[in-house]
Amino acid sequence: MTVEQFPIGVLISGRGSNLQAILDATERGEVAARVVAVISNREDAFGLERARCRGIPAVTFPRRDYATRQEQQAAMAAELQRRGVRLVVLAGFDQVVGTALLRSFPNAIINVHPSLLPAFGGGLHAQREALDHGVKVSGCTVHFVSQDVDAGPIILQAAVEVRDDDTEESLSNRILAREHRLLPRAVDLIARNRVRVEGRRVLIAPNQD
Ligand code: GAR
């Protein structure tokens, strides 16, 4: 299999701007992977449209269709495996990932979070928490997903300065712009087999090209 074929699945719950960034980057040839499935736990997630526009299968797994979240995520995992996915990318996915997905994709699930972890992890309002805390620098993190929420080994981070006149919206927008570059970059590094995990540390091999 050539690196260009490295199949990834993207899990979303809403807007899907990070999904869009991955799709655009793959189309520009900047990411050595292709999105073979987009999966959402919410039927109204706008990101589903973004996928369908590109002819990418977009499948929903509504919570009400399953007795437990574990069963719901087991169904997602089965769909991803059926499509040959080698890396699962959480891009604004609002569920905690349980053992069904973790066991199906060991060390092969990554997430983007809008703060410099380990600060402001564990929630869905990291930018608000950063502002409330008064930090001068925040940013975003791409990390491997483990059983502990937002605590897996860190692959890439980018810092974003917090300005005195920032609102939650203005800070979120600047962080999001950095996410859109960081997440595709992390996918590319993994697709090119340049990422190695040693305990908590993620080592990135130099580019051989
Ligand atoms: C992004 O800012 C992402 O970092 C955040 O949700 C947003 C999704 O935007 N994720 C989390 O907070 C996870 N804890 P998008 O749907 O436009 O990609």
C-alpha cells in the first residue's frame, strides 16, 4: 500500500471545519492519506454535508438507536474496520471514547483539542476556561486518545497568544485556524510512519525526502 492510500476515518459531532481542513489538505496533496469514512453521533452535524460533497461515505450512529454508548461506539468501530481504516481522527467529536473503539484501534486514534494540554482538558469549553483563568498563551494540541480523557501522548502543539480584548469567540477563531494546520500535519506524519510513541513521549522522525 502506498502512503497516499493510507485510509483514515474521521469522527465528528458538528460543524466539521477540521474535517474540511483535512479534506482540503489531502486534495492539495499535503497529506499522504485519504478519508474513507466520516462518522457522526449526530444526524444534524454539518460536517456530514462536507463529506458527502466530496463523495465520501458519511454515516450516522444516533445514540437512541443503541442501548448503551458502548454499543453505539462498537457499531462505529465495526464500520471503520469494515472500511479498512488505519487511523481514526476525532475532529470535534463530543463523546468520551470508550473501550470498544480503543480496543479496535490500539494507538490509532487521535484527537484535536483547543488548548495546550494538560491545561484545560476534559471539557468542551477549553477556550472559555483559558480566558477565565487569565492565561497569556493558549493554543491547540493533537494527541493520541487513551482511556483518560485528553491525557494521551501529545503529538503536536501550537501556541496562540491571548489578547487583552479577546472574547471566547475571537480566541476560539484564532485557535481554530491553528487547528486547521496542525491536525492535517499530524495525520500526514502518522500516515508516513514518522511517529513513534515512547511512554508519554511522541518522537517524530526527520523527513527522509
Ligand atoms: C474544535 O475547536 C475542536 O478542537 C474542539 O471542537 C471544535 C470542533 O470544531 N474539540 C474539543 O473541544 C474536544 N474536547 P469543528 O467541528 O469545526 O472541527
